[in-house]
Amino acid sequence: MQDRPSWTRAIALGGAGFLFVLVLLIDVARKNVAPTFLQSNFVVDVLSIGALFLLFPLLQNVVTERREDPLRLLLTLVIAAGIVFVIVLVCVFLFPSEQFQTVSGWLVPHSYNAVFLSLIIGTVTSVAALFVFLSLYGLLIGTGKRGTRILANVLVVLLIVDALSRVGGAPATGSFFQSAFFIVAIVITVLLSFRLPWLIELRRKEKLVALGYELMLVAFLGGLAGLLGGETFPARSIAYFSAPLGTFTYQLVVLGCVYFSAAFAGTLFHLPTSDIYERRVAQISSLRDFGNISTQILDKDQLAQTVLKLAREMGGARGAWLELPGAVVEGHGQAGWERLSENGALDAGSGLPFDELRAEALASSSVTLRGGNLRGEPKGLRRFMPKLAAVQNSFLAVPLRVHNETRGMLYLAKPAGESFDRHDIATVTALADSAAMALENSRLLREMIEKERLERELLLAQSMQTRLLPRELPRLPGIDLFATSIPATEVGGDYYDIVHNAHGNLSIVVGDVSGKGITAAFYMAVVKGVFQAVGQNARSPREFLVNANEALRGSLDSHSFVTMVHAIINPSDRTMSFARAGHCPIARVRDSRVELLVPRGMGLGLASDDVFSDSLEEVTVPCVPGDTYVFFTDGVTELRRPGGEEFGIRRMEELLRGTSYSSAEATASAVLQSLRQFAPEGGYIDDMTVLVLRFVGCGEVSTAIEKIGD
């Protein structure tokens, strides 16, 4: 609630002060005349009530500012009650009650000094009573519960009706109904004293402070009730000042004393349960906080540590462990479970009955074990009694489930003598549900990020592969060339190229880099660079492969290698020489007969130059018109159906032997069609490259260019 503007406060204070001055003037005027002069008692009562009415918003603002903090409001009450008590007590000792004389039921002051003092005492006590009234009402309706509000409002009506019924009357008079109103008000206050919503929310230390405040309020208000209920000077001063306000003040003092006496007893009653209440509040707060932060944590280990810390705090446990599906350190838990503890100490729970608790918890929502006493435990744990009987700790095991699928286990342990109550189990189970969902969301998000990364890498690798393969093939008179490649779902390392070298020959290379993805594409680029640099000047396939092995050994990592076949066509002597570095055989088709040419050789990058050179064999064959040579990569022969059956080299031989093809393109197309029929579902795991060379007659190299087939 916003503070009132200063000018409104000034008007309220000025108006109340003006009305109190009028009351003083009337009291002075009627001192030496009859008490009912000009109906003075009625006028004084109206003016006094009007002054308090002007002060009401200011006091209400003070209470509203402090209502959200009960201790602050109680402290303000203690200060106000203490000041009034001291003032009244001093007046009792300084001024005798005989300064007021009762005449026909009316109080008559003996001196102007008594008139002035009655105004001061009446004003102070009335304002204090109004503040007590507003404070009690604020404490009572703080929760907004309907039943409490109704009782509080009935109490307010009774007090106001009782006060207004005394306007203009003599202080010493009172009717049966007025007394009945006060008795009913006391009964309602007693009923309201059992409802202390503001007290429950206080922490233990705050309750101890509240006890002190309540004790002082009972002392001050009880003292005021005794002083104002007798024939003392302050009691007569307040009655002379205004009979309605005097009665209102006395009733509020008594009701306040009753209420805070009950509040003191209630605070003592709630004190032992403060720790439990604070723990419940902390548990709810932890659940809320976990819900807020769980969506911001992607790292599995960090999320697990957050779950463990909150679970230990919420369950009041000594230790907490989390098991997630996955590989585990040998000697820690059942195979297939990864066990984590707070701060990552894997062996912190060694020797504890995790396997037994897990076996039972997976069959239910949760399981508890109170050390040393198996009575009342789940029947499923009976079979583990020999091991569990030696365990003195108390345990709680809760499965982490998502859509009825177990995604982990959460364990808590308490020292011997302590146990997990139903609230602990409920809150930890709620945390386990939230943790399971958070861990699952984290896993899915990590998988999505990894999938996006792989897709970007695949696109980049495919782009690199496309750029590395030749877009056009050179053409020789008497030679029919065609090459094609089917990309895999995940980019492989197939590479082929055909160039005119520096010696006027046609140099052909078909290779396969081990591995997949961006790494394979990178090594393809390296192979292409080696071929373009070394292949231009190499006089023979053997020379090229030896130089390529020397160049690639320093570029490939220890787990990578390259298989390759290199051929050189010499149109001058109409021969073709080739060598194979661990690559697939070359299929030669002649007169419907298929021969697999397999010269010796090992993969590039696997051995030293001497070892590689000694293992390499070069073969030279004549260019015979009608001969067809088929170069291919292992993606062709290792193509598998879903059942695991391979396409295989024999099926490749049968395909090439069965039909005579009129062109290199027709031969390559037949191979690709057969591959697609063999595995029509697609989704190939390796590139499949086929290069077909067919001799139709050997002549001089032509500079004409033919586009590559696809």
C-alpha cells in the first residue's frame, strides 16, 4: 500500500488536533456548570470519535505496512503498549483519584489541571486502543480465510455498537445488553486466539522473538487492564474524556491481553514443530527452484549433482546416490548402471545394499529400509535379510521414471536411529519425478544438438566430396569411359579421378579413405592433392603409389589408411599398367568371361616406404578391343541387406558375366541397378563407386571432353 501524500496526513492530524482542542474548550466551559450543559457530553463524544475517525487512515497505513511482517507489527505494539503503560502508571502515582468527584453518576473535575490531564490521557489511550484494534484485526485476517474474517468482522461490529450505544451517556452507567456485548466479544476473541496463521509461518528463531514480544504485551496490557479497571486517576480521566472511548479502550486492552496470552501459549505449542515446518517450506522451495533451473542445465553430470544436493537437503539425509543407465566403473554396482554421488565420489556408497533396494524399488514406487529392523518392510526384501540385517542405516530408494520407463534410481541414507517419514518420501518422490523428466529432456536436447552437429558435418562433407570428384572425364579415341558414385547416408571416403599426365598418358585413380564424415572428406582432399601433385610426373603406377605412401604417412593419423588402385594407359604402345594398394580387385570382362586381377599390395599409410615398396606389384596388360575393366570400391561388394547378407564379389562376377554390354555407361548402369534391387530400402552405410573402362580401339589421346555420367 502506498503512503498517503504528506498534505493529507497534515490535514488529518490538523483536523484531529482541532477537534481535541474543541473538546478541551467544552470541558473547561462545563467545569463549573452542570455536566449536561449544552448537551456537552454528547458533543464531546461526537468530537472525540470524529478525531479518531480522522486518525484512522494514518494508523491503518502503519498497520498495513507491518502486516506482512508480524514481528515488526508486534514490536510496534510492544512499544505503543509500553509507552501507554508507563504514562498511566506514572499518573497513578502522581495524581490521586479524588481529583474527580462522582455527582449523580457524572464525573466532575476539581481543577482545570484535571481537565487538561484527562484530555492528554484520554487522547493517548484512545489512539493506542485504536492501534491495538487495527493490529489485532490485521493479524486475524492476514490469511484471508472466510471463517476467520467472519468472526473478526462480528467482533468489530460488537465493539463499535457497544461504543456507540454509550454516546452521550454517563461513564458509570451501562445496560445489560452492553455487558452482554462485551462477554460475547471475549468469547469471540478466545475462539480467534486458536487461529494464529501469522505464527505458523515464523521460523524457530522468529518464534522465540515472538514469545518475548507476546510476553511483554501480556504484561503491559494486563497491567493497563488492572489500572484502567479500577478507581484510579487515569481510569476516571479517560471516562471523563469520553465514555464511549473509555469503554472502547478498556475493552480493547482486555481483549488484547486475552488474545496475546493465547498467542503466547500457541507459540510455545508450535515451537517444537518449527524445524519440521521450516523443512517442509524448504522442500517446497527446493522443488520450485529445481523446476526453474532444470531447464537451464544441459550437462548430465551438473544436473545429477544438482539433483543429489537437493535430494539430500529435502530428505534430511546424510548421503545421496544416483544411478543412471550406462557403463559403470568396475566393482561399483550392477553392470549397466552408472552410480554417482555428490561431488562425484563413486566409492562413497560402497558396501551399501543398492542392488537389493533397486530390485524392490523397481517393483514399486519407492522402498524404505530402517536399519537393524526389518519388521514392516516390503516382503520382497525378506530374501535379502542376511545382508540387510547387518545394515544399521536407514535408506530410501526411489526409481526415476518417465512414461512408466525406469531411467534411473535415487537413494538416500540417514544415520541409525533416524527414518524417512511419509512427507520425506512424498517430496523426494516428487523430486525424483521432476529429475527424471529433467534428465530425459537434457538427454533429448543433447541428442538433438549432436544430431544437428552431425547433419551440418554431413552437409559439409558431402559438399567437399562433390567438389573433390571430377565433373568431367577426358576422352580418348578407342576408349569408352564412364564413372559414377552413389553417396552413403554418412559420407564415406570414395575418390576417383582421371587426368592427362606430363608424359602424354591417361592416369586413372580409384581410392577409398577409411572412416566416415568430415574426417574422411578431409583425407579425400589430401589424396586428391597428392594425386594431382605426384601423378602428373609418375611414369608408372608403382612409382606413383610409392611416392603417395611416402606423402600420406605424415598426413594420416594412426587409425586411418587409404586403399587405392592406379592405372596408366599408354596410347603409344597400346598398353595399360596398374598397381593395387590394398584396394578391391579389378574385374576384367573378355568374351563373357570375368577375371579378377589382384596384384599384390597393401594400403597407403600402413607401413614404411621399404615395406610398402616390397609388397607392391605392378601389372601391364595390352589394350585389347572389346575388353572391359571395372574398378569399384568396397561399398559395392559389402552392401548388406537388413538380414545381413552381403552383395559380395561373386554376385558381382555373375552380373558382369551374364550379359554383354554395348558401352561403359551401360555396364555401370547395370551394376547400379543390381545394387538397388539387392537393397531397395536405400540408406547405404558406405559410398559405392564404379568406374568402367572399355577398349574399342586404341589411338592417340584426344583433347575432347565428355561429361561424367551420374
